Amino acid sequence: MKTEFNPIQTLNQRTFKKNRGRNLVAIIAILMTTIMFTTLFTLAQSMSKNMVEMTFRQTGYDGQASFKSITAEQFSLIADHPDVAEAGESLVLGLAQNKKLGGKQVEIRWSSDINAEHSFAMPTTGTMPTAADEIALDTLILDRLGIPHQLGETVTLEWRKDLAKDEVTTSTFTLCGFWEGNESVYASMAWVSREFADEMIGDHVADGKTGVLGLHTAQVILHSDRNIEATMENILADTGLTELEFGVNLAYSPEMNATAAQESLPMYFGMVLVFLAGYLIIYNIFQISVTADIQFYGKLKTLGTTTKQIKKLIYGQANRLCVIGIPLGLLLGWLLGMVLVPVLLGQLEGDPVVSANPLIFLGSALFAWLTVTISCLRPARLAGKVSPIEALRMSDAATTSKKKSKRTRNGASITGMAWANLGRNKKRTVTVICSLTLGLVLLSCFYAKNAAFDMEKYLSELAISDFQLDDASSENYIGGYDPRGTTLNADLVTAVEELDGLESIGHQYSHQFELTLNDETVQNIDAFYTQEMLDDWASYDPSGPAQIKNAMETRKAIGVLYGMDGIPLDVIAQERYLLSGSYDAEKFASGNYVLVIGPAIDLAETDSHAALPVPSVGSNITIENRTYQVMAVVYPLLAVDEGAYEGGVQDQLCMSFIIPTVTFQQQWPENTLRRLFFNVDDEHIPAAQEMIDAYTKTVDTSLPVTSRKTMAEQYEAETRASAVMGNTISVIIALVGVLNFINSMVTAIVSRKKEFAMIQSVGMTKRQLRKMLICEGLDYAAITLIVSYIVSTLAVGIGVRAMTANEFSTFHFTLMPLMICTPILLAFAVLIPFLCFKNLEKQSVVERLRTE
């Protein structure tokens, strides 16, 4: 069977083979565009996936819903419902209390296999417990207990059945299974057998608050993630269990989706920039190509080719380039994404997952193809509309401009000719300059934004000293803080005090009491918390407004009294942290005064609050039979005021106060240190860190340590993503601009080789011609740099200044990237014309004059 001849397809193939140089530049441009689209899609998808995974681990399970308290009969009814894919259950026995586990919540439970699988706690080595003396733990708990990762090891746990009582039960088990632990989970699980659980629980009924023994929990895995709440309500209605309360996993909440979208926003903004950069270069390539081949298209018109066929020819060329550039770009972009995802998500616990969603490749390919297609619209329209007569007159070397010639007395200068050449194809000149300017301006903006971050401001609230050591129970939010803990013992404090290079030290003690609110304090609370503020608070945390209301009605609140000296007192009493009143160190040391820790309001707006929801400055408060006068209200620094309550979770309003350490110890001499702060000179910080590391490894693995250096490194790891992405996109766009510039210069020189031969034949020397081309390149660079400096000055001075107007930034005007790029761009402007002309010289003047 004879194949039908298709002239457009044949022309397409031959034209494609003829323009190899143009094709190479176009393929590189399409490749780079596709790489960036694929990388950004991969990062956006991976970020969303890893954030959801992190939320799963923080909530403790990946099912859609859970029940904190449910009976076995109720569980069976729900598990059998057709809308439920599967359901898991567990029985809570208590919390581990081993000293080595201080600060780490370890829940002792029996669990079904389904529950363990969906709680990220299914043994990967060994099995779930079946015998009464068997237990399964994660590797983090084994490490804390100093137990090797080997089946058959003996595990002894001290645990409490009732959190309100001090009674501790000691049980010994044999390790039958373990899995890799993860620090991001809210609690570690210690799985025991059903036989052991039934023996411990007996006929006991859990109250769900302090008495956790026998608490029956469950999680539900649905067939779909959509309409979770409505589906669960339907399940409860069908089973007649409408009185049951369930919780929807936070990972499926609208707030989580909004957070994921917000975190992915820079990626989508980057896609817009990549589209713009890709459009500029691909449009320029095809515009130059069409202009150079305009006579060819005119001849096709003469032979009867229609406008539609010529457009089809150009789009055919573009599609052939896409077939080569896009698949390779998809592969390289995804591989680049694999490299960048760990950088982007390096702050998350565990190994970040690189998404391989097919939508990444489909979306990237579609966006890249659309970029190429849109870039070809105008060049294709130009080629299709040209008439045969116009085409014969047009070339890149001779435009249809009717600009009047200008006579000069001294003749044309080399620099004047170079400047005039830029105006011969104004659109191409503007495209090249815009492409180069875009990358340079973005690079300047990203650099200025990153340079504005002030690490000292960021750390000033989170870490007020080089090192901070806490009592292990200070982080035990369930079991509660122990005011007579042994973590910060005399030996550890002595070791710190004897450190070389120790500059200053500070101590913090803690005591909890019942506070009675007087009339003035209640009025302050009422005046501070407006109804609008309470409604907004209730929209995301109903317990907060409830605590305020209860405190005003009962006039009771929890009081936490801190005894402080040295670093924490010196920092929190600084003028910038005073919300009301003034601090007098000498009067405060007398022991008759107290500082009140106020609300976390904007420090810049302290004057706008006539009342603060705490006792007023100058008033008297009584703390366990001793009266103090309020000297000042201070800002609640996290390093000072964060931590667990005595006795665990509380549902009352809390107010915190500060008195001198000496006064505190006189009234509560048996209370031990809650926090120890110390500063070391820069030279001895590594040695101090080494001492602390050795102590936590060999003496007390439960010791919580906060280090300014570690926190700074952690922040840099967390923000490295935005810096890497911003600078990578800017550099890519700048490279696209340089590629555009190279392509324009090369094409302009090659397309004018006959013109150059003519002016050489009438007396212009090679040196003069080379100088003209170099001046032309320098004119490109000069215009680009002038525009870039003007736009960058405005963008950095106005845009970045406004973006960095926050408490953690100190704006510094800088155009450092632009200054670094200036000599590089000037070097390119000289080097590219020089090399192009050197290649042109290989043909003689006569050979170039003969060229059609």
C-alpha cells in the first residue's frame, strides 16, 4: 500500500535537520524549563506528603478518626459497619516512670495488630507480645534504658496506673519485638500481651482522666478521606452510638491542608517565574529563527503554502523539540528533586519521602509544552501573515523600520554603529534585557531577604543562654513536673560551675500553688479579654475561653512561682521585656517584691493595652501566707515560663510569678533546681558541649539540653529550603537570561555575515568589526545592568524592606549579588562576540558575499 505524500511533514523533517544549532539551544531551553517545573512539582508534592506524614506521627496514628474511650461492644459494632475499612483497638495500662525515661512519655498498652500498624509501632524485628511476660518497644526506649537491640533481652519497667497517685508498679518482661523509634511521635508505645493486660485491669473501670488503667481506645480507617466527620456521624447513627465522642485526625483537617498549601506557595510562585523565564528564551529562539528564515517562508507562500500550513510547520518544529527535551527534563528534574527534598525537609524526623506521583510528570510535561506552545504563538503568526514581497525584503540584518538616517560630520563611529545595531530589532533587544534583568533582580531580592534575618533576635526568646539544662520532669506534661527531681543534681551543677571559660550562670526553681484572684485582677482580666478576642480564641481552642470564664467566676487560678537569679532574671527584667512598671534590682533582692509574667502580646503595642490580665503593678498578692508587692509585669519568655505543671495536665487559668532565689529557698528549701542556665566564652563552647554530650550519653540519657548553637543550626537547616529554592530559581533564570543573550548574539552575527563581508569589502578592518561587535555586547550588558540596578534598588528598598518588617529581622540594604554578577556579565559581553567573530573569520569575505 502506497503511503500518501505529506509535503509539510517532509519540510518539517528537513528544516529540523538543517537548523541543528538552533535546535540545540532550544532543546537546552526546554530541558531547563522542564527540569525546573518537575523539580518544583516534586518538592511541592513531597512537602505536602511529608507534612501529612509528620502530623500522623505527632498525633500517633494515620487513621481518619479515633475514640479515646469506647467499650468492646461499641467497638465491634463500629468495626463491622460497611463504611469502615478496618479498625484497631488498644487497652491502656499506665505510664512508664523509669528515671532513664524522664521527659519521654511511654504508654504501656495492649494493642491489636491493626492498631499497632496504624500507630507506626508494629515490630519490624520479632513479633507482637503473646505471652504474659513479653513486651515490644521502639529502639529509642531501648537506647534510653541501655538495652541492646536483641530479642530475648530483659526489660524492667516502673509504671503508674493512676496519675493522681504516687504508687508505682514494677514489672519485668522479655523483649519479643522492636521497631525503629521516631522522636516526632507524641508518645512511645510499650506493647504488652492481652493476658498481661487482663490480669492488670481485672474488674477496674478507668475514669479516663487520672486513672488510665483499663481505658479502651480505638482508631477507625475509612474507605475514603472525604467528608470524614459526616461519615463518622452516619456510622454512629447507624449503630445507635450517637452519644460517643470521636476525634478526626489533624492530618485530615482543613487547617492542615491550608498549612500544606501555604508551605507549597513558594514552589508555585517559582513555577510562574520558570514559565516567564522559559517563555522569554523559547520565544526569542523562535522569533530569531522565523526572522532569519522569513525569505524561506515567503517563497513557500509564493508556491501556494497557506498560513495554516506555515503555522503547522513551526508548531511541528516546536513539538519535535519537546519530544526530545521534555522526557529528559522530567527525569533530570525528578532526580534533582530527590536531592533537594532531604535539604528542604531535613528538619523533619525520619527519612523524608520523595513523591513519585504521576501527576508530577503529567503536570510538568503539560506546563513545559504549554510554555513552548505559547512562546511560538507570535513567531508563528508573523511567519503566517508575511506576504512573499515583504519576505524578500525582510531579514534580521534589514528591518522594515522607516527611521530617518542621520548625517554626521565625522562619519559613523564604531561605538555609534554598535549602539544603532541594538535598535534594528528592538523586540529582541528588549526580550534579552528583560530575561537577564529578571534573574538578577530576583537574585538580589532573595539575598537581601535572607540577609535581613537576625539570628540573635530569633534566639533571644528561645534560648537566653549558651546552654540550658532542665529537670527531666519539666517536659512531662502528662505525669507532671516533680519539684523535687534529681536530674539537676549537685554533681552536675558542680561540673558546670567548674567549666573552663564559664562567664555567667543562672538558676530557676519552681513551686505551684492555688491563687485567689482579687477584685482588681478579675477586672483586669475582664477588660483585657474582649468578646471578639474570646470568640476568635474559641474558634481553634474552646478550652482557653472556658478557663478565663471559670477563673472569673470562681476567683481561683493556678499559680506558679519561680525562684530565679543570674541569667534568667537579668534577661527577663530587661527594659524591652517590661510590659508594665519598672525593675529595681536592689529593691527586688529584699524579697518583698514579685514580678508577674504577663501575656504574650506584641512588645511594640504594650502601650495600647490599658489593662493586662494579671495583678496590677503596686498591688499586693499573698502566696502561701506571705505577701508580696507587684513590682512589674514582664513578657513571657519561653525559656523561662514553658514546661509542665505539677501533677500533670491542668484545665485552669495559670499565672506565673518571679521572686529571688534566696527568698524562694527560705520558704521551700526542699525544692530542687528546675532549670540551670550558663554562658561560656566562644573558645570553650565546644568543650562545654562535649562535656554535656558525654554526661547525657554515660550518666543520664534523660537530661533535656538546649544549646544556642544547636538551635541556630536547627533553624538554618529548617530555613535552608527557602534559601536554596529561592537562589536556585534565581540562578536558573539568570542562566536562562545568559543563554538568551548568547543565542541572540550568535544568531545576530551569523545572520549578518553577508553584511559584515560587505562593510569589510569597503574598508572596515577585522579589528574594527570585532570592536563593533564587542561594543554591541557591552551595550547589552550596560543597559541590563542599569535597569537591574534601578529595579533592584526599588525592589529591595521597598519590597524586601516591607517583607522583613518583623521581630526576627534587621533590614540591611544590599545589592551584593548584583555587584558580583556585574563583572561576570561584562566578561560574557566581551567573550561571546569575540568567539563568534573568530568563528566567522574562518570564511573569507568573498565566500560570505557569495552566500545566499
